[in-house]
Amino acid sequence: MWYAIIGTDVPNSLEARKSARPAHLDRLNQLQAEGRMLLAGPFPAIDAEDPGPVGFTGSLIVAEFASLADAETWAKADPYMAAGVYSSVAVKPFRKVLP
């Protein structure tokens, strides 16, 4: 089943994000290689493709896992959690309808 993983950043997370990003992307690329990634990306803090120094407010990942527990375990092990980028992470079942 698909699961939406919504990470919410702590204030002023940009520097921690930058340092943890390579490890974070490695995990996302692994999901992609396994054919389990629907989409992933950050929420810019302002209405701009590149928010510059204001950074991001969080991230959305929609990926396939065997269970909610597996998705939660995967989310808790994200390098952004270890680096203190996220203040919280919510994991919710997701049903793709369109396209």
C-alpha cells in the first residue's frame, strides 16, 4: 500500500537539511530503484521554486510499504530525523486515485 510521510521542519532547519541531504536522498533513491516511490519533495517556506535562505517547512514522501508499521519505522530512521531537521513526522495510508 502507499503511505504519505509528512515531515515538519524545526525553525531554521536549512543548514541541518543541507548536511543531511545526501544521506536522505540515498534512501529515497533506494525506494525509487525498488519501484516503490510515487513522489517526494520539500515544502518551500515561500512561494518560490528555490526559497533561498528561508529554506523549507517540511517534506512529503509517498512510497509503498508492506504495512503502516514498516512505513513508520522507515520514516523514523530518516537522516533528517537524526539531524534534527524534522520536529515531527506523520505517516498516513494513501490511496492514489488520479492520474
